[in-house]
Amino acid sequence: EPALRAVEMAIDMQDAVQRLIAAWRLRGHAVGFGIGLAMGWATVGRIGYEARVDYTAIGNVVNLASRLCSSADDRQILIDHSVARAVGGKIPVAALGMRRLKGFDEQVPVYDVGTRSARSDVVSDQSEIGVTS
């Protein structure tokens, strides 16, 4: 269940980073941390030329994850429809509606995942993401 594991890791990351950020805020720094996750096909491997080679991922899903990350507020974990369907019922998610994201012609459905500390506030409407019991 890669989507479930990715969301659980994002929640762990968010909780850990928020503890670190608290100390920075006490010092007067404005720091935020938002996460974006998308699931789909990507091209992964060594990309570049002889003088410079990187190992990376490219593709529409990589761009979507990046745009979700850019759109996420501090403490927020945004996921796409594919991730929301894959975690259906196992992790509470809240539908945020359609968003226009840079580089995408059509609006994209976006969902929010609560961190452990905020999970009780997150509503899970599985019918909204196409999950049936």
C-alpha cells in the first residue's frame, strides 16, 4: 500500500518538523512546512549528459506533487485524487474542492490530510472521493 505508507510518512514528517519549527518561531523566524503528494506514473533514472548526471523523477505526477506542495499552507498535507482513493477509509481526508494549479489546463481536485495532532478535526467523506463500502 504505497499511498498509505506515503501519507503516514508525510504525517510523521509534518509532526517532527513542526516540533523543530516551534524553536525557530521562538527566535522570531517565520518558518512554515507544507507537503504535497500525488500518485501516478513517472520516469525515474539518471538524466543529464556526460558532464552532469542526476538521478531524478520527471513527469506529470511529479509536477502535480510539486504544485500541491507549493499550494500547501504551513502544517498542511495536500494530496491528489489518486492518493485520496488509495487511502480511502484508512486515513481521514477532507475534500477541498477543485484548484487551478500552475501548469495544468484543468482544475485539479485537492484533498487535505490532518496531522496526528489535528486528525480529530479532519472530516472523512469517502463518498466524495469515490470510495464505497
